Amino acid sequence: MSTVGRKPKPVEQKRRTGNPGGRKLPPLTIVPMLVPSGPPEPHRPLLSARSGGLGAGQQLWKLVWDSASPWLRADMDVELVMLVCEQTDERTLLRDKMFRIGLEWRERAALRMLEKHIANNLAQLGFTPTDRARLGMSSTSSDGLQEFRDRVQQKRTQAN
């Protein structure tokens, strides 16, 4: 059964805009996030570099768990992180082959498709500015517009 008219605005959006309708909003609940003790170990092998160091997938694994630990859960997100690390290893192998012996057009198309899948998976993990904002993780140090909105809201509450 569908409703008629516009969809209701999410409460988070009302809070960001200063609740212009003035309706009572539900109380803001803050759930503390558990900080993991350290990054989990990959449960499937990732490729190593020819020099014996960390391969591209291993580097991404370390980067993901070191930088995104506040919003990723090792018990639930590990499989998606593992998948994107394996895709990164596969991309490295394809690019290496491309530079050594060249690729047919089908292999190049597969490489580009693989890169799209990697980008989509990284977005699902919150590694794009848009997805970080959706998760509530701001990457900017100061937002002039938000500061202005806060000042206006403060003046409005003082006037009432």
C-alpha cells in the first residue's frame, strides 16, 4: 500500500537543517561504538609483493582496518573487506600482465569492470566522501554553512 504525497523527511535531515517546521523531534540517542583491539587477520591468503613485502591486497587490508575501525565491525564486515582486497590483488595481476605483454580488448574491459567493482565495494565500506557523510563521519575540519546555521538556530532559541 503506497502513501500519497511526498515522503516524510528523515529526522537526521530535520536536525541538520535546524528543524524548520518546529515540530517535536524524537530524542537523540547516541550508541557508543566498540573500538577493536587491533585489525583482524585475513582468513584467506592475499598475494605478497615480489620483493617479499606487502602486496596490494595486504596493504589495502591494513589500510582499511587501521583507518576505518570506528565504523567497521570485524565480525560482520570482514568478508566484504576480504573480497575487495582479493579484487585489488587480481587488479594488480591484470595490470602487471597489461604492462608486460599487453591485453586484448576483452581483458581491458574486464579490468575496467573489476575497477568499478572495487570502487563500489569501497563505497559500501564508507571510503568515499559521500558515503562517509552518509555514515556521519565528516572529513572536513570546519563547515562554514553549518556554523552559520548553528548561530541562526541559537538566535532563534534565544528569541523564544
